Amino acid sequence: MARPGNKIIQAKLVVLGDMGTGKTSLVLRFVKGQFVDHQEPTIGAAFFTQILSLAEATVKFDIWDTAGQERYHSLAPMYYRGAAAALVVYDISSMDTFTRAKQWVQELHRQGNKNMVMALVANKSDLDAKREVKTEEGEKFSQENGMFFIETSAKTAHNTGELFHEIGKRLARAA
Ligand code: GDP
Ligand code: MG
């Protein structure tokens, strides 16, 4: 619910990253508060909305999840058009997905808005025993690219609330 006198922000959020990194799972955590094991890969359009009430503002998210198009190297310009925020997701147990995440960040620099709020999301933090990507590597890359960095687990809900909160706060600050 919007608080009286509170600013309302409508924000398009795009979600990028390799297939299988947990993009859809993170979005479902946020919009439904649940985790589905053996999630069917998304087919077709995947559009979600969620409202987040913060002290600073009420943020209405329009979330564009990639629906299998992430297997191509770039997405259609309409995907990025007007996006205020982006999540670039990788899986800490796969170095390949981190390499791909770096490519998605370059793609964002080319296609996205200049003052987009960007988060580098190191997902599957519950798989620490199989970790291939060190926390510091993600941190370093995010700092070099003006992003904020967070490790999450869509499975255990570790930091998933914090992720969307931080995006919301940064959007409110920029609005
Ligand atoms: P997407 O292709 O990037 O949308 O990835 P999905 O959300 O479909 O997730 C791919 C697979 O990884 C599914 O089997 C999920 O259940 C699983 N998964 C997603 N997030 C996590 C996580 O944080 N930890 C673990 N262990 N598995 C996850
Ligand atoms: Mg998906």
C-alpha cells in the first residue's frame, strides 16, 4: 500500500544471465515468496509485477524475465528499452556463468540507459561446497562496473529480500 505523501515509482527491471543460474527462481522468490525445485525452464513471455513499500517510496516493479532468449548473445532492444534497473545473475558453482555475466554487463553498457541501477547477483550461495567463483572476484568486477554486488540463494532465500530492497532504495534515490 502506498503511504500518504509517499513517492510512487514505476520501474522496469530486466533480468539477465546464463540459463540455469536461477533468474526465474529469484523473481519467483520476490513475487511469490516461494522456491520451486526442478523449475520448468521458462518458455515464452515472462512478465511479473510486484509492489515494494519502502520508507523512501513505493516501488512498482515491472519485471522482465528472459524466456530462453538468454541462449543468444544479445536480446532485442525492446527488452532493455526504458529499463530503470537490471539484475545480472550468475551461479557461484559455475565459472562459465560468471564469464557470461561479464558479457551481459558489456551488453548492458551498450544497450541500457546510462543511469540504470545494476546489480551483480551471485546466486546459489547454498552451493558453497561446489563454489568456483570467489566472492572477491564478483565484488571486484561489480566495483569496476558501477554495480552493487550481492550473494543470494533463491533456494534458501538468503539475501533475496535484501537484493530487491537495495534495488528499490537506489531507484528511490535516483527518482
Ligand atoms: P533460469 O534459467 O536462470 O531462469 O534458472 P531457474 O530459475 O529456472 O533455475 C535453474 C535451476 O537451478 C532450477 O533447478 C532451480 O531449482 C535451481 N536453482 C535456482 N536458484 C537456486 C539456488 O539459489 N540454489 C540452488 N541450489 N539451486 C537453485
Ligand atoms: Mg528462467
